[in-house]
Amino acid sequence: MPEEKRSCQNCEQNFNIESADFDFYKKISVPPPTWCPKCRLQRRLATFNLRTLYKRVCDLCKKEKISMYPPEAPYRVYCPACWWSDAWDPLDYGRDYDFSRPFFEQFKELWREVPILGLSIDLPTEKSSPYNNHCGHLKNCYLLFHADFSEDCAYGTVVFRDKMTIDCSLLRLCELSYDCINNFKNSRCIGADHTIESIECVFTRNCTNCQNCFGSANLHNKKYHIFNKPYAKEDYFREIKKWDLGSYKTYQELKKNSEAHWKKFPPKPRFDDRSVHIQGNYVFDSKNCKDCFEVGGAQDCKYLLMMPEGPTRDTYDVTSWGNNMDLCYECCVVGENVSGVKFSQEAGINLYNAEYCKLSTGGSDHFGCVSMKKGKYVVLNKIYPEDEYKKVRERIIEHMSEMPYSDAQGNTYSYGEFFPMELSPFPYNDSLAQDFFPLTKEEAEQKSLVWRASDAREYAITKPAEDLPDHIKDVPAGILKEVIGCVSCRRGFKIIQMELDFLKSMNLPLPRECPNCRIGKKFQKWLKNLRIFKRACSKCGAGFETSYPKEETEYILCKKCYLQEVV
């Protein structure tokens, strides 16, 4: 079909459906979308609570555990150990489909009755790293979010295949790193920003294949540079000895001076290394991808977000996870060996041909299921013979069009629409939708979305951050017992043993902000870089796309001119 312009039924703005899009929808047998790409993203993100955690009693073992669901949420919530166990059977909650009622009404009831997973982590991770969320294959990690295959790491978002990192986000294949963001294949780096394949670099930005560089930007294949000035090896080490990073005051001054120095150099216009035919940013090792962000190993995809672990093939509108996926559509937190999964949330791990599922793991041919573990030909947690399953599925799809669900705004949901936002199990302000598409409490409630006020917490602060020793060598052993008052949000936090050991071994100061503030600041910085602006190269005049608007960065270069200027 030729390209068409349609009106979004949610925001009423026009959006395009390209000819290749129609081919994709036909291939996976779904109708074209009735919501624009931004509204579809907001709808998915409203079901995704990444970093807001609570204490809640497990509804099976009755022990107080950490959960992404607030205590009052009307769901049956099990801790990971109980949910992954054989102590209960999701088929016990199966029921027949009622053709006198809309599908989403019935699914909402099932969602509230079947036990759901309190933290999105696997069983091995739960045993060694229980205080993380939306993570897998972790060992001895703490407060990581959207992370995989990492060990001895703490305090970060999007941390993949890393070892011994603290306060780092958007990291892949790094080790012994601290206070870094958007790094790849680095070792022993500190305060590095968008630095790749480098060793022992401190406060560098947009540097590649560098070693022993300090406070520099836009270096390529360099050694022994300080603020972009080359030094002999002996002179380099003699010079940097003047700065003791173990001092908090010194660390902060050098970080501030480095960031000021970086502004003298044009930023890298876009991050699409080892990729061709790309639209978006932070797309690596990929081909033929449009409107994709923080994606790796993808091909022939569109509207992907936070999927750094490939391969991903022929997939549209999926947010988070990936890790061997194809022919999937309109999903959030879905991955690890999946194919043909549509309109599902928090599902995967060897799952095939599943639609409208929450927490289906393994098996195939699931429709409208919650917390199904394995099994075939299942509708609303009830198993059918194969032939009957196919007939029931087709009847439900027809029924969803004959009797669509309507939300509080008057939007209709037939087959082909993701879950209505008002069905989300999370308060809107706990979800990632609030980060990407912020609403006020009044705006959220007008849309019939849940809004949760912050708990009035009282912390017995035993040591204000301002009273901490300036230097790590002066930190007493008793610091682990102190409750420190964050200088930003004033909430209490503690230093953990692995963190203290790491800081001492690397000669780095104690933090003055709580983990939530430290992680949040890096997340917001990354979020800002997901914007796309059309700019003209300051050198050759060619048009290109970048995440830097003119009011923030006046001098900007296209990719070709940038590569010519990098030294």
C-alpha cells in the first residue's frame, strides 16, 4: 500500500504510515495503528515502573520484600522466589471467555487475581542480587535497573555485561569504572562521558581508543593528554599526581573544570557506530532502523527503545529488553528468545506467538494470559486443544472489534491496540511515562490514571552529607552504620560495603547524594539526548539530525566534518 496520513485517535495529530509499515503489519497479521508513534510510546511506558520501589508483604510467604508495586496496589503480588516456585499454578485461575463483555474488562479482572511478580528479576538474580529491577543474569549487584549479565556493580541504569562499576549508567562491556555515562569497552575510567574502548581515562568526553587521558574531549587513538594537551609519559603522571581524586572537593572541582573545557569542542552529532541507514540515536551494530533509541544489533526495525542486547529483527514498537527477538509488535519489557509476541507486557524467555499477555514466560500460543509459565494454546489461563484454541482466538479477535473497550477519554480499543493506560498496575508518576511525557496530578486523574503521593518518610539522619570527611582515607570504619542525609533530596541513605571497598581501592571520595539522585541525574541526561533536531553543519552547511538544539550548542558539525576534526 502507498504511504498514508492518518489522524491519531488519542491526540488528534496527523501521523504517517509508510508503505514499508503496511508490509510489516500485513506480515504479522495486525491492523495498522490508530495512535501516533508518540502516543503509542506513552501508552507502553505507562505500564513500565523501572526505578520506584516499595516495601510490600509477599502474598504467598507473607515476608516483607522489596517490590515495584506499592502496598495498597490491588494485586496479588509474590516475591521473586515465590513467583518462580512451583508452589502455585497459574492454570488455577483460568476461566472461559465471556462474549457479552469487552476483552479488556475481563483481562483486568484476571490481572488482579493471578499472582504477579513483585520485582522483575530471575531466580538466580534474586538469590545473589535481590535489590534490582528489570534485570537478569546478575551476581552481587545492587540497585541496578534494566541491566543484564553483570557482576559486582551498583547504582546504575542500562548496565550490560559489566564488572565492578559504581554509579555508572548506559554502560556495556566495562570494568572498574566510576561515575561514567554512555561508555563501551572501557577499563578503569572515572567520570567518562561518551567514551569507548579506552583505559584509565578521567573526565573525558567523546574519546575513542584512548589511554591515560585526563579532562579531554574529542580525542581518537591518543595517550597522555591533559585538557587536550599532549605530554610525555613521565610528565603526564607527574602532572596528574597534583590532583588527588580521593578528595571530594578536588574531585568536584576537576569535574566542573573538565565539563567547562569540553564545551570548547563540538559534540559528536549522533551515536550510530557500526550502523547504516539509521534514524534515531544510540543505535549500534544495526541496519535499516527508524526512530530507534538505545538499541543494539537490530535490523529492519522501527520505534524501538532501550533494547541494547540484540539480535532484534522485523520488530516495531517495542520498549525495553530484546535479546533475540523477531516479528514482535507493541510490547513493553519483552525479550530473551521470543518471536511473534504482540501487545504484551513483561513477558518472554522462550515465548512464541503470544498476544495480550502479562508475565507469560515460555510456551507458545497464549492469548490474554497472566503469569503463565510454559504451556500451549492458552486463553485467559485456560488450556484448549489446538483446533479449539485457534477457533476461540479468531472469535475473540472479531469480538474485540464488535465490542471494543472504551477508556475515560473515549478512545476505543479493538484488536491491535496495546493495553489502555488506565489498566496500568502502576501510578502514572511511578512509571517511565512520567519521565518522557510528564503530567500533573490533575491531568493524570482527568485521564482516569492513578497518581500516588510520595510517602511521608522520616529518616533518622545520623550524619549530614556536609559532615562527611573530605578524603576517602579519613573515612572511619563506622561509616557503614551511619544514615547520611542527601544534599539534594535530604533523604537518608547508607554506604554499602562493596561501595566503600571500591572507593577506597580506586581512591575516590564518598558520595554526598543518595543513590536515587545519582542514578536519576544520569537518566535525565540520557533522556535529554534522545531528542532529535534538524541542524545545518557549521562547517559545510549540510543538513543532518542531532540531539543538540542551537540554543544549547551553536557550533555543531555533521558526522563527516566531525570525524575530520577529531584529533
